[in-house]
Amino acid sequence: MPTPAHTRRRRPRQAADFETLDVSPLIDVSFLLLIFFLVTATISKSEFDLKTTFPGKEERPEPPPVEIFTVEVGARADGAVEFEGRTVATDPGDRQLAALVAGLEVARGLADASGQPVLARIDAEDEVSHQRFTDLINALAAAGIENVAIAGAR
């Protein structure tokens, strides 16, 4: 009668099983990796050759002041929109703000003719809706004005 599989004994491992393991390729690969990392580490020394000038060590003349053409855009809590102090839109449902865009395009044209950059200053009350503020930003983008400053609460 054959013996069941769980009662069979395994033969103990002998020293002869480990004699066939060759570690020389492992050592070769380890030395190749070591050489690779040593060679690549010496390449990074070129970073120390960068010349850096720190502020305050050299006297530099101040750049000439730049004239900036500033326009003021405002929004009130009731949805009205102001351009340079006068109301240009009173309907909160008017999302295109055509009168504002036209005024901004004229201002941008004047600034371009004089060679000055345009800066739009948005002055909105705290209670202005997010949608109305987004309408102002969209109007500035439609007029081609990219420099925008947001003023604090009134």
C-alpha cells in the first residue's frame, strides 16, 4: 500500500545542491553598476561652474519708469457696471456688457497709440455676485486687456 502524500518525508538538502550556484555574474553586474554611478556622479560637477551674481554686489542704474495707461472698472452690488466713474450698464442680466467692451477697446487703442501698456483696475463691492465679476473679466478679455489688478473693498 502506498504511503499518503502528507506522510512522505522530504529528504534533507545537502551541501551539493548549493555548490552549483555561481555568483561571479552577480559580482560583475555589481561592479558595472558601481562604475556607472561613479562616472555619472563626476559629470554633475559642472553645476559648480555656474557664475551667479547676487544682488547688492554691483551698482546698477535704476530702469527708467514705465508709464502705464490705467482704466478703472467697477461693479456695484445691484449689478451695475461702471467704467471710469460713470455707469455703463445697469441690467444685471446683461452678460455681454457691450458698452463696457467698446469703452475698453477705445482705451486700449489710445494706450497702443502712445506705446503704453494697459492696466485695468477692478474695484468691486463685496456684495457683487461671482457671475457679475466673471462678466467683467470676460469684457476685459474681449477688449484684449491682459493686465488686471483687483482693488480691495470699498
